[in-house]
Amino acid sequence: MIPGHLAVIMDGNGRWAERRRRPRMIGHRAGARAVNVCIDFCLEKGISALTLFAFSSENWGRPEEEVGALMKLFMNALEREVDELDRRGVRVRFIGERERFSASIIARMDAAEAQTRGNTALQLTVAASYGGRWDIAQAARSLAADVAAGRLSPDDIDEAALGARVALADLPAPDLFIRTGGDTRISNFLLWQLAYTELWFTDLLWPELDAATLQRALDDYARRERRFGLTGAQLAPSDENPA
């Protein structure tokens, strides 16, 4: 059983560098290489969607020097990788508070999305300046604006209506969530979308990621029974109605 949509928190870049007595930025550069490992794995396994948590809303509070270096790394990655991703059939898009980035980075984001829009081999979503609470709040604001304008009745607002306004509404919810770095929390990532996602954690730091680790996550996922609130008996095929 292969997940259709994989969501990943790429944690541990800074600690990877600190253990080697190197600047944290060295860890972020090493982490950028691990992104390619993850993309290669998804393309090889036929995983259709990959969502990466690259930069959270809270990350803006990090030291100014580190944020500046991250923005430079982000810009360089956009310039360096997009043509290759496009060649391999990867569609790139970004979710989050885009307006918090500089005009030059926003222009690069827009260009990457436009260049790869027609690709279908892998839907790669980069969550940048993103927070799950922000995502839900902006969806609620969108619905409230429609109510205020008379385009929508409050009685029409249900889970489906809200779900249609959050980020990634056009994709199936993630099947599998992976977090590296040893922490066992989701850290304000895709709070709405992860409601029934299978969670998998590893102590491995993100720059150490390899295909074998990703395969272990998939093997563990394949052994799980996804019940979505039902019982195992309800999901099991009966003799009269085999799967």
C-alpha cells in the first residue's frame, strides 16, 4: 500500500550542524539536498503528492541573520531547481502567507508555479510562511466575507464548506505524515488536513535522510489499518461481499 499524499516536517538541520560544530546555515544547505532525496523517492514509488514544511509562520521569530540566510537559500533553490523539476514532470506550488516574503522571492514563486503548472508526475507543495491555525483562520475569513456579501448563508457552513477553503483543498488529505528530528508533534502544520493521517516519527535528522528511511516509513504505513472512525469489522470484507 503506497500513500497517495505524503506530508513531511523536515526537522533537524540546525542540530545536524551543531553536532559537527558548524554554523546552523550549513545544516540548512545539507537539508536542501535531502529534499531531492525525498522528491526522487516519491517519483520512484509513484507517490502523487508531496507537501514539505519548509518555513513556518513562527520561524520569522528566529535570529535575523538566520532568517536572512534562509531567504537567500530559498531564492537560490528556486533559481537552481525549478528547470530540473519541470523536466521531471513535477508541479511546484507554495502555500502560506506569501506577502511576508520579499518581492523578488514572490516573483520567483509565481514564476515556478507558472512554469510547472501543467505537470502531473508529482504535485510538490512547499509550505512557506505557513501555519495550520493561519490556514483555518483564512478559510473562516473567506466564508465570513461571503456571508457578509450575501453570497452564502451561515447555515450552509459545514465541514465541507470550510475544507474547500483551506490550502490543498484540491488534493486528497495526506495519507502519511513523516517528521524527522525526534520530536513527536505536528507543530501547527496542516492542522485541518491531518485529521486522519497516519503519523510516523524518526530520530534521524533531516540532512541524514535516505531512501531506506523513507522505505521504513512506507513499510510501517502498509501494516496499519486505517479505520477513519469505523471499526475493523466494518472495514473487513465479508464472505457475501468480498473486496
